[in-house]
Amino acid sequence: MYYPDSYGGIEQVIRQLAQSRLDGVKHGVFTLSKQGFDDRRCIEVDGVPVTRARAHFSLASTSVSFSALAAFRNAAAQADLVHYHFPWPFADVLHFAAGVRTPSILTYHSDIVRQRLLMPLYAPLMHRFLARMRVIVATSPNYLETSDVLKRHRDRVQTIPIGLDPAQCTSDEERVACWRERLGSGFFLFIGAIRYYKGLHILMEAARNAAFRVVILGAGPQERALKKQAGELGLCNVTFLGALPDADKYALLELCRGVVFPSHLRSEAFGVTLLEGAMFGRPLVSSEIGTGSSYVNIDGLTGYVVPPSDPDALRAVLHRLHADPALAAALGRNAHARFVERFQASTMRGRYQQLYESVLEGGIALDAAHHLALPRV
């Protein structure tokens, strides 16, 4: 899915690229949507043309459309470069069914983790699809080193870390004041969809009988179970806010002591939330799962990295940061410095511009290039 249907980390990456106004590059997005169409297959989101096909059903967490093929074939035919975002197995099907001959690249966000039992059936198609890509982009060197799939295609893999634009992520003083009156400050903030791999059940255990406070910003399929767990544990120090607009998120980032990100499975491939915390100069707390989260958060430098599924270790570092504001501030400054050095959207956009030029070199002039992005669904 893509904005406005979904607001996840991958959608943020695509949005940053699509709004980048790279020299000579016109972006378009192809996606599936569950929303009503009112006969409008093409819409404009933040100045970016978005072609949508109706998502008819979901199979193994993958949205499928009966009407997407013709629309995708037409969109790909008009583009000079197709940029896929993996994993979305239906894109593999579309690529071959549409007979795409347009130069194609792919950003590899994550291995397929939850549906591993289906991998023997899907793997031949997946590897054939990946083999057709001119370049595969990994979002961190950590993920490249720990992904068996990426290692198999390593000769065509480049690494381009995800970046955010601070100019698009500013807080409003009035909204900060409003949230300060409601929640105070100095709490630990989780931001994200409440999904099975986010490790929030571990955070609930860590918060039991703790002096620090935790604020959960987000909604998702595990929300009801998580609130039930919090009730059973008697967690008066945990506040659930549900999903809120970005303006509220940025205000909460201004007020929090640090960002906690307890994801415990490899389904969490990077952690854009960690970038948001670093951008606001907050210390980061995450788990070591062998993915990009430990590329963003360096243990002892920008925050703390604890073993996954270990509530005692998580509680210990949160208590340390709660009890020592000066330590939290120092780690937050380090996190911000690392963000400025490696994770700004301008850096990411520049790297992709160079990649687009490289792929199109010798065939199509850059000032004629069109880029079609396919979000993961």
C-alpha cells in the first residue's frame, strides 16, 4: 500500500524519493488499494501521480489484484526505469506477466520471515525475479551480511541507507505544549504499527513495577492483545495513544526521554522510528536482531542494544536512562550526529540519483527519465 492507505516505514522511503524532485527525474507510483475508487484509478498525492489497482484479497499477507495487470503494463511501458520495493511477491508475478523489458532495480527491505513455510514454493520465482534486476539495493550493510537471499545475489547488491528530511519533520510549539500538559515529559516513546514482530509484549514485561513511563504511539492487529496484557500486569505507567498525525508524533519526540524499539524478529529490517528519534536527538534503545536497526543504533554510542526477548535487559537500560538525564542527553547528541552524517534524505536521494544515472547510462538521457516506484503491499 501507499499513502494515504498506509503510513509504514517503506511507504516513507518511497514518499521521500517520490517527492525529492531529483534533477530530470519524474516519479510515479503504482500500488494496490483497498479504498473506494469513484472511478479514479489515478490520483495525485503530494504532487506525485499514483496509479492504483483495486486489492481484491490477501494471500499469505500479500495483496492480490485481478485488475492490476493492464494498468501496470501501461505504467511500466511509459517509464524509463522501474523501481520495485521488496518483499511483495505479487510484483514478481506482475513483472513477468506484463513482460517488462524496462530497466529495473529493486530495494530489498526485508527477507520473508513469517511465511517461511511457503518459501519452497515461492523461492524459484523470487530468485528469477531478483536475477532480472540490474541492481538490488540493501538498506544497510548489516542486512546484507545476514540475509542468505542477498548473499546469493551479492554481485549486484549496493547499499543505500534510508534517510529522512528534517525540514519535513518539525514540531509545533503549541502542540508540544498541549502534550506536555497531558503527558509531561521524560517518558520513553514507541512509534509504529503494533504488529507481532515489534516486541511490545516484551516492553510490557520490562515496564512492570518500573519507575519510568512508556507511551505507545500507533495501532495495529496486536493492539487489543497488548492492552489486555498491560491490564493484566497492572501497568499504570503505560499510555496507549493509538494512531496520530505526524504533527503529534513530532511533538511527542520533543518531549520524550528516549525512543524504545523492542522489535525481536528479522521482520524488522531497519527501523525508521530509530531515525526519527536520532533526528530529534533522542537516545535509542533497540534489540540485536542482525538487521539495520543495529546500523542506526550503535550500542554505547547512540543508545543501547539489548538481546532480543529479554525484558530484564530492556528494563535495566531504560531505568539507566530514566535515572541519568545527562547520560540520555549525551547519547542523544551522538545519535543526532550520526543521523546528520549518514541518514539524511538528501544523502539517500543523491545516492539513488547516481544509481538511476548509472542504470540509464548509454541508453536514455537523464532529462528524459521517468521513475516508477512499486511499494510493497
